[in-house]
Amino acid sequence: MKIGMVCYPTFGGSGVVATELGKALAKKGHEVHFITYNTPVRLGNFKPNIFYHEVRVSDYPLFDYPPYELVLASKMVEVARDHALDLLHVHYAIPHASAAITAKKILAEEGLKMPIITTLHGTDITLLGRDPSFEPVISYAINSSDAVTAVSNDLKNDTFKLFGVNRDIEVIPNFYCPSHYQITPNEEFRKQVAPEGQPIITHISNFRPVKRILDVIKIFSFISKELDVRLLLVGDGPERNAAEQLCKELGVEEKVTVLGKVKNPIEPLLVSDLFLLPSETESFGLVALEAMAAGVPVISSNTGGLPEVNRHGVSGTMRDVGDIEGMGKDGLKILSNPEVLATFKKSALSRAEEFRIDLVLPKYLALYKRIIE
Ligand code: GMT
């Protein structure tokens, strides 16, 4: 098959899922054309069967806002025509799905049939979707796609609740690639974060308010009153300064390492003992799955799609949003007893294995075949 893959090329989960899906499809011999404004972060070096088409918006002084969606639609038309694509798989409703619908119509005028598959990732529905200025376009793009998938049942239900959707949505969960985890943990790095072998608690995100990064610091502070632990913060975003400030106020800054953005979160995960994800909401929580795949138990909130990934008492624990004490106590329970920690680590990995790419990829392939036929 020849597949056009449209996504945000950034560190966000939707871009990661699209990129890893494209890489896996290319390995199976399919031709994958990424259409984005930058090389996707997780794409890595040259790979056979993978092509990249840059969407570049010229900076005309006339425009207050660059018309990205129009340039993207034109690029999709060009790539679909020149490479005889079989389908376009767009990740994230805005503006990718709506641009794809425009491209589909242009191609139809030329007698070319172009099926559009839209994958909803969460923030496009749960955050942007609540904004009435986006609602009509998101609903239209969802209803006009040839197939729509959501990364969790919770996101599927939210989509029906928030939009005038009159079509079926298939749930295809996110996945991880076990081969990426076959690397030796970096002991030098572990020592740098925890010089005396203290347990390492990790959080990775884009530090947006929805991630409740301040809860992460408070939970860590709660645990560190009883146990000698270290906190590793990976990522960057609007709440980073506030997080660093809170570390100072709570007197834990010496125990905290803030790494900033890293291309490969697996390295920090492989030296971690516990992962915190106390988000306000998560449609899936890809980073929780990545932590579990590295054998790291997860303490998360119990909202959105998180209960479809994390298993309370098995791969970690779940508490209500904002239950800092509950999450702190869970952390103490898991980290204070080496046997308990070892059991959680093993169970986190077994739970993650249910989301291996080789189990999820066939679902996308079956959908592609169905839609093309
Ligand atoms: O969580 C983010 O801020 C990034 C966002 C995105 O759009 O990439 O993540 C969303 O999609 C991920 C991949 O499907 C999910 O794992 C995340 O849970 C989801 N984020 C939210 O729902 C807040």
C-alpha cells in the first residue's frame, strides 16, 4: 500500500503514534509518505520505504495568520497525485482532518478517489472540541472521513458526547515497540540523578496545565519526607517555571533533576523506578504505557482513558485527580518494599505487552484494506 501519513511532527503523543505506525508499516514493505511541517521527532535516520514531504507556508506580509491548513491541503493533493497514494491517514482532527477533506474533494474533481482515515487523539476532542469556534469544523471533518478511529473507548464516548457525530468510530489503542527497549540502561545517567542508588521517580510531559505538574512535585515531596528518593522531570512547557519554583518552596530542589526535552524518553524510563501521571485528563496516556513497557509502575489519576491502560494494584495504582496524599501513600507503599516494587515492575511490563505493536498494527492494516476495497 502507499500511505500518506499526516501528523504533528512534535514530541506530542499523536505525532509519536503516527511516526511509529509509519515506521512499522514501512518495515512491512508499505510505502509511507509523511506530510508535515517538520521531520517527525521520532523518525530517526533514513529508512527504506519512508518519504518526507515538507509543508512550508510562505510568510506573506498580507496575512496576520499563516494559512497553514490550505498549504497542507495542497501538499496532500500534490503528494497523493505524484505518488499514487492509496489512502491518507491523518492524526488529529484540527487542522489535519479538515485539510484532508478539502484535498479529497479536489482529487475527486480530477477523478481520483482518496480515502481518508482520521485518528482522534484526545486534545483535539477534549480540549479544542470544547471551544465552540472549532466545533462545526471538527464535526464535519469527523463525519466526512471514510473511517475514524479513537485511541480509547473513553475518547470515543467523549466524541459522541461533544460533537454532532453520526457515524461509527473504531477504537484502536495506542501501542509501543518492544525493539526500542532493547538497550542497556545508562548507569552513568542513573548515578547522576541518584548518586547513592536512591529510587528514581519520573514524570515526562509537555508541562501543560492538563498534566498537573505541580501535583507531581507535591506527591514527590510527600514521598521524600519518609523515603530518600529522587525526582526526574523530562520535558518542557508552560508550567516548567512554576514547577521549579515549587521545588524550591518545598525545599526539594536538590533532589530534583530537570532534563528538558529529550528525543528518546526510553533512556530516562529505563533508569526509573516509578512514574507519576496525575493528569486532569488523558485520552490514553501513551507515556504511561511507555513507562510500563520499560518495567516502571505508574501512579496515575483515574480519568479519561487511563483506566484502559493502567491497572490499579497491578501495573501501578490510580487515584482521583488531585488526590496528592493518596498518590503519595501509594508511592511509599510501592517504593518502601523491594519485593512489592519488583512485583509491580513485572506486572507493569506484562500489562504493557497487551499493547505491543505487533498486536495493534494488524488492526490498522485491516482497516486500511477494508477502506480501500
Ligand atoms: O497530552 C498531550 O498534551 C499531547 C497529546 C497529543 O495530542 O499528542 O496527547 C494526546 O494524544 C496521545 C496519543 O494518542 C494520548 O496518549 C494522550 O493521552 C492525549 N493527551 C490528552 O488527552 C491530554
